[in-house]
Amino acid sequence: MSDADFNSKDVEEHLPHEQTVDVTRVEAPVTFKAYMMCAFAAFGGIFFGYDSGYISGVMGMNYFIS
């Protein structure tokens, strides 16, 4: 098939078309449950860090070693 066998309509059909994005559509809506899960995860990290720091401080005290 030569280049002369294609017309402009054939070329337009084979070109990728631009995709439009619907900005009103939300993939994963943010709900109260999502906020609560994030809050519990954050507090878990804070409490774990606080506990690790506190235990480290206690282990470094002189009266704990003797």
C-alpha cells in the first residue's frame, strides 16, 4: 500500500485523540472514615515515637543500670 492510498480521514482515525478529564469526578472521595483512619495512623506513629524516646531516656539513667 503506498502513501497515495491514504487520505486525511484515514490518518485522523489512526491518530491518538486527546483525553478529556472530568474535573467533577472524584476517584476516591474523602470521607469521615478516611480522616479517622489517617488520624489513628498518625497517633500510632506519634505514640510509638514517644514510647521509644521515653524508654531510651530511662535506659540511659544511672540508677537504672546499677
